[in-house]
Amino acid sequence: MAHSLNDKRMSKFTTAGAGVPDFVYSLADENPGTIGVAAAADASKCAVISYPSGGPINVRAFSDAGGNTPLWSYGFDSAYNNASKRNVAVNADGSRVAAVAYDGTNSLVVVLDGSGGVVGTTTLAGFCSGVEMDDSGARMVLTMGNTARLYDVATMTEEYSIQTSGAGGYHRISRDGTAIAAGGFNIRAAREVGGVWQSVYTGNGSSDWFGWGMSLSGDGQTLFALSHDYGDGYLTNEHRIVDLTDGSVVAVSSYTGSGSFQNSAVASQTNEDGTIFAAASWGDASNTEPEVRIFDRDLNMIGSIDTDGSPFELDMSRDGKYVLVGSKAVHANTFGNGGNTYAYENDVDDCVADFNGDGSVNTQDVLAFLNAWNNGEGSADINNDGSINTQDVLAFLNLWNAGC
């Protein structure tokens, strides 16, 4: 993970560890204005992009074995002096790293191999604010304003593109490379079907912003869209699940907060098969809902994290078991120093409907749950929001009805 603003550094943690970094690489002397980090899903490798004011922009790779000594470094030419924290990406096995830098006119996209050697470059007019790779490293999607540009890494040529209304968001690609999504004041998704790319979904809201809250399942078949309503002071958040195989909306839920704080939607993530979804928002003054909400495919809340301050980053493991959140120490609309990192573990291997654990789902589980709920036992907090109330009854009955 990258730490910015104060004590700038990159820290590597073991997800299920004790919360103590395995190693730290300090960037305090460099004092970069931006730090971005991307990690390989199937290997203990990551890449960090950083740049001090005015450049130069550097990309460094790290591994567990190498600790805080970079495996290699790549430096952009001094003319390139701007980059986003999302301008670095790593494929699943760490054999490909994509990085982007901007010189005030054009963006240079560089793809590096596992040793830091350049395997391809391309130059695009305008500012590229994000890059994301598929697991194989064969494809990447570039955020060029309101356009998501899909590139073939081997040839460094554009395969397909989709546009949204409004720039400022960042665009996504599925892990298998068969779907892309772009968001702004509306949201669009495209899939490769039979070797041909085609638009499969376009959605919007009356005054919604989708640009920061899109995610795709690893298999490219499900889109999760988190949006906020700028028309009501950023107080309403909507969650939307779309089946990209036919473009149908599977489920929709929303809530409206209160108070003067903006409840801006900042990020979402989806697991491999589109069965677990995580959404992160800044939070409203009344704390109407937890800042981080975890759902099943019917948008039942199956977990949550009530952060002390506003989240700014969110990640999820492929299987949906782990959710990682980076947040400010206080709400984004208030001044304050410091930040927090939260790692949350979902009970993805457990069948909640089998409440009494006898291997069968039947009325005995309902009775066991109601007894626990009536006694205020922690096991009855089904949606993990810290309170035991009727929402837990509804959540349990939904799970019980679905079975195991």
C-alpha cells in the first residue's frame, strides 16, 4: 500500500498478518506529490510510481524476497513531469508492468517486463489518468478523459473504445480481459463476444456520478456500479448490479444520508464470479450507513466497515474473502492529519443459512437464529453493521431462503 501526504512510503503487509509491515520503502527524501501502487494477484510482486514536484517520474518494482530493495527501477525522461496515482498496473504474475507519464501535451505509455525491460511504448495526445491490465498482461485499458481505450499490449495498438458523458472518472477492465467499463455522468460497458467487441450496457441516473464507483467481475460477466447524486448534495448513494451477458439489471438499492457532509462514492470492487461486491463512500454526517458496504448478488449487506474517517481507496481479493480500505482519519470535508488502513475478512466459505451448523438448512436454523437475535448475541449481527435489529432478520431470511 502507498502512504501519501505525510511520512510518504510504500508498505508491504501480509493480509492475514498482525498489521505490522513486512517491509517499508521510504519516499520521504523524494517527497513525491503522488504515489501509486499496484500488486500482482498471483505473485509477491508490486510496482510503485512516484514523482516529486517537477519530476522525474520513477517506477520501482519490489518483491517479498527482495524486501525494501527495488528489483529494478525505470525513470521517465525529465520532460514527463505529471502522473496520476492510477498510472501504474501489474498483471497477475508480475511479468508485465504498465506505467504512464504526461509532459503537458502527450502521455507516454510504457510496458515493462518482469526485469524492468521495455517491451512496448505508445504516445497518446492528452492526459492519461489511469491504466489497468488484465491478468494475462495481454490487454490494458487507458483512461483518456471520458474515453476508455482498450489496447493490445503486444502490438501497442487500440482494439476498441467507449465514451461516457463527462470526464474525471477512471475506467476498468475485467481480469480475463473480456469486458471494459467507463463511467462519468452515465456508465457504459462493452464485452468481447465471439471475438467481436460490442457495447452491452448503457445506464444513467437523474443527476448521478458513476466515474469512481465502477467494477467488473473477474470473468467479465457482471458490472457493479456505485454512484452518488450530486443533485441532492451528494447524500444519496445507489448500488446497481448488471448482468453483462444480456445487459439486464439484476438488483438496485440506494440510501440517502443527512447533514452537511458529502457522501461521495469513491470506489467499488467485485470478486471473480460476481457474487460479492464492495462499495466505499465518504460517509454522511449522521452515519446513516457504514462507509464500506459488502453485498451479495441480491444486494443484501453481508458485511461492512464503519471507518473513522472517509475512505479513498478500496481493494478486494479475487475470491471476495478479503477487503482492504485506505481512509483519512477524519471526514474528507474536515481538516485533520493521519489516516487508517482496514483489512476485513468475509466468511465466504461459511453457510450462514445453516445457523445451527448441523449441515442442513431447515426451520431449526430459523429458530436458532431467532433465539440468538432475541438474546442480542453477536452471531445474530448477520449484516455485520455492529447493531442487532430487524435488518439482521431480513438479511438472515434472505440467506436462509437461498440455502447453501
